[in-house]
Amino acid sequence: MRGSVLVKLLFAIVFICFANVAQAQMSQDKTQGDFRWTIAPYAWLTGISGTVGAKGYDANVNVSFADLSKYLNLGAMVHAEVLYRERFGLFSDFNYSLLSDQASSKRASLDAKMSLVLSDVVAFYRVGTVPLGKAQTASMDFDLLGGARIWSLAVKLDADRDRGGRNVFSQKTWVDPIVGARATFHLTDAWLMSLRGGIGGFSVSSALTWDTTALIGYTFWEHGTLLAGYRAVGVNYSEGSGKSAFQFDATLSGPILGVAFTF
């Protein structure tokens, strides 16, 4: 429970910071125009493939995003970002999912239920903007990224007692350092493409975590852009042994649909 409270407190601080940035931008002083911020609610139709282990049970979960209606009970996703003078920035991706599905285990037939909070809190530095094409009407922004990926996972495995199984529950929260890069291609005044990738963990908490995102955007309004793309995040985390063991070795992947509001 302490880990969950800590995560909630961290995100409250992050979003309060974004709100203060927005208020500062609207103030009538000489710094007006220094900040640009973005709020983007979105849906990540997340399939999961991998192994979830708790207290001696290792359950294999393999569900495509196409089966979303069968196992997603609740989901909330948002991207918040601030850029200062087109050079320094901070963003946070927040994802909450409540999942349930059948899972396979060597010991018993399982109903797996998972509550997952996944969030990146990342600072970035814009290396520069490069004109593209002969007419140089297109351009590319290139950012270097560094920050933290926060995981909070609660797992409940309801076993088939007729097969000698037992119900187990475990909850873990951990933080992984991450580094990466992002390139945003402004193809026309209306169309853009964004590519982002990173790697982390480095055995600080997880042995490894990685992510990749590709998005296409269409600006339909001065402050609004429709987004569509695909995201994948992988992690290999394990802790303890025997009845105290906990494992989450999985890949989360699926399409993204959203809208970004920039001011």
C-alpha cells in the first residue's frame, strides 16, 4: 500500500507542476511565450504476452489487443508535456489498466487479475531542429531523453481448487531508470510523424525494460492534433524465491488512438 500511495503522490506533484506551468504561460509578463504545454488523453489497446509469477505460481498470459473487450475492465491513459523555450522539457505518460483473463499454469487452472500502473516521467533536451527536403518545408525535431519508469502491479491468481490449487495475491512497486531518444517529423503544416525509443532497467530494479512508439498525427485545429500509432513496452523483473518469489516478464503492445491539445 505504501508503494501505491507514493506513486499517486508522485503523479499528483507532476501534474501540479504542469498546471503551474500552464498558469505561468497565461500570465501577462515578459516570460509569456517561453512555455508550450500539451495534454493528450489517449487509448492504448494493450495486449500482454509473457509470464506473471507470484508466491510459487508462474502463470503464462498471452492475450492480443484484439481481445480487449474480454479482459480490460478499466483503463485510463494520458500524456502531459511541457517545453521551455523550444529546448528543455518534461513529459509524463500515465497508464492505468485493470485486467482479468484466463491464464495457464503447471499447477492449476487460473483466473488472473492484474491492476497495473505504468508511467514514464522523463526530462528531455532538444538537440535541434533540422530542415528536410529540397524546399526545406519539412523539418525534424530531435530530443534526447532521460528519466524513470514507474511500475505498480497487483496480481491476484484465483486457482481451481479441484486441482489442488490455492488463491494468491501479491503487489509490487518498482522504479527503473530509462534513457532514449525521440524524433518528430513535421511533414507539412497538418501532418507529423513521431518516433520514440528507449531502454532501461540496467538491473537497478528490472533486469531490462525497453519501449518503442510510432505515431502519425493530423492537426485539425491550431491547438488540436489527432494521433494514431503503435506502442510496445517490455520488462523483465523478478524478486525473491520460493513462496516469496515475484516475476513479471512480459511485453505490452498494441495500437494507440488519441488527441493532443497544445497551447
